[in-house]
Amino acid sequence: MGEWIVSSPGVLGGKPCVRGTRISVEHIMEALASGASREDILRAYPQIAADGLAAALQYAARSLKNEVVWDLKTVYPPNMRGDYCTSADAAGLRCAAC
């Protein structure tokens, strides 16, 4: 992985990229999240070797392994009447029906 993923302050602000390209690991992950397959990415970016793509995915996975968990907005399901509970206490806790 280390030979395929590089970072240079002068290229994309230092974002990790596939060696020899200006294609960031972030860009690859966004493409996958948008529904592109590995084959789609390799076809769209022939300058990326299959091993480079695999290294980018491995880099992303390893970088998230010990990542801080972000405080995400909690989405509560609708209550029995089909609408959302609007009664929340000061701590944001919902009623038992929700």
C-alpha cells in the first residue's frame, strides 16, 4: 500500500493520491459511494493500476479503523400515527412511543 499511495503538499493540498496521478483516495471513495464499481473506476481512469485502486481502498479502510466517531444527528422513526414526535426534553430525548 505504501508504495501506491503518496502525499505531496504541492498536489491537491497534500491529500493522499494514487502514485503518479492527481487522483485522490477521497475522489475514489466518492466515486464508489456514488455507485461506481471498481471496473468503472479503472475504465474511467486508465492511469490507475488495479493494484493502485486496491491500495486506495485499503488506505481508506485503515485510516478509518481508529477514527473518531462523529456525533451524528439521530433520526427517529415515525410514531404510530405516522408523524414524528415533537415532544423532546432538554436533552433531546424522545417519548417512549418513538
